[in-house]
Amino acid sequence: MVHVAANYLDGTACARHIVKDISIAGAFIFAEFKWMPGTIVTMTLERTGSYVSPPVVLRAKVVRCTPDGLGVQFVFLSKGERQSIVEFMKGVPEAERRR
């Protein structure tokens, strides 16, 4: 089974977090550490499990915080950056996109 993980520096150490759902526009990430909405985070997304592929590095803006984690909107500075998440999403099964 393929899963998506987000890796980023959470203020104390680099940490891997499970991505609950993901689209080309953004994701929800399970995390105990919370940032204020509006915070820009650089993160690496990777597929794990039975199909592992190269990770994608991108920027994301925190748009909401819940007790379970963070909702982020991806921030693209170029067409190439947006294309990288489009290509990444091709390997993410529909069941992982919206759980």
C-alpha cells in the first residue's frame, strides 16, 4: 500500500508526519506541533510503502490547525513547481487522496 508522508522541521527536529489527505492544492498533515495560520513551511513529500519514488520539495502555507494536525495550501512560485506536485500525485492512489 502507498502512503504519503510529510517531512519538515517542526521547530525542534526534523520529523516525519502522516498525510491524511492530499490534492494538488494542499494537504492535511497529522501533527502535534502547530504553527499559526499564515506560516510558510518548506516540506518534503514522499510516497512510502510498496511503491517508493523520489520525494518532492515544496512550500506550503498553514491555513488551519485542529487538535489532530495542520491544513496546508501548497504555494507554487513557478509552473515547474506546480508540475512537480502534479507528477507526484500520479503515483498516489485515490484512496490516499481523500481518506
